Amino acid sequence: MNNKTEMGSSTSGNCSSVSTTGLANSGSESDLRQRDLIDERKRKRKQSNRESARRSRMRKQKHLDDLTAQVTHLRKENAQIVAGIAVTTQHYVTIETENDILRAQVLELNHRLQSLNEIVESSSSGFGMETGQGMIDGGFYDGVMNPMNLGFYNQPIMASASTAGDVFNC
């Protein structure tokens, strides 16, 4: 109790002479001032805490809004990528089907070419040297055709891209 009274008297500064009633009065005023000061500090701290909490809530809300916008953007981007993959997959399937058709056409044309080359070989093998009888080695010779001019018969028949399309467009 002495400390409070001394503190009160030193802080009050109004009483130059220390009396019993003066000590009691200044002590109560000092206590009230300290309480008021403490209450003011509490009030300021509460207000500061409220402001800090409000700023924190605002930051949280802004962060949540940013994340929501990012989710929306990423979902749109993901949908575009999925659509692009679907289109690319469809193109792949279409091209793969076209390649299968072209492979089948190549096999068919190679088979036809081989057959035509066999026909040419078998028909050209009948032309041999002239014996004067009209028939040479089982082939027909009419006297006009020179065996030296028959070289084109031994050439293989080559397929081209334009004839491949013409053959199958019938």
C-alpha cells in the first residue's frame, strides 16, 4: 500500500505537503488514472486486434478468390487440352485407316505388277532367234518383229501414284 501511495503522490505532483488525507486522495486518483490508462490500453489493443483480424480475413478472402479464379482458369485450360487430344486422336484414327487402305492397295498393286511381269516374261520368252519357219522356240514370229527390238518387253511395269488412284476408283 505504501508503494501505491508513494507512486500516487509522486505522479500527482499537486500536494507539496504529505498528509494522511492527501495521500489517500492522491492514491485513489492515481488508481483511477492507472485503471483508465490500463482500460485505454486494453481498448486500443482490442481495436488493433480487430483491425488485424479484419485485415487477415480480407487477405484470406482475397487468397480464396485468387485460388477460385485459378481453378476456373485451369479447368478451362484442361477442357481445351482434352478437346485437343480428342481431335488429335480422331485425326490419328483417320490417318491410320487411310494408311491401312494404302497398304492394302500397295499389296494389291504389287501383286498385279508381279502377275503382269510374269505374263510379259512368259510371252517374251517365246521370241527367240529366227529359224525361218515362222515359229521360233514355241513363240510366234511374223518376220516383221526383230528380236533385237523386243527389249521393251523385258522391262518391268512400274506402278505410279496416279495409276494407283485410277485403278481403285472404278
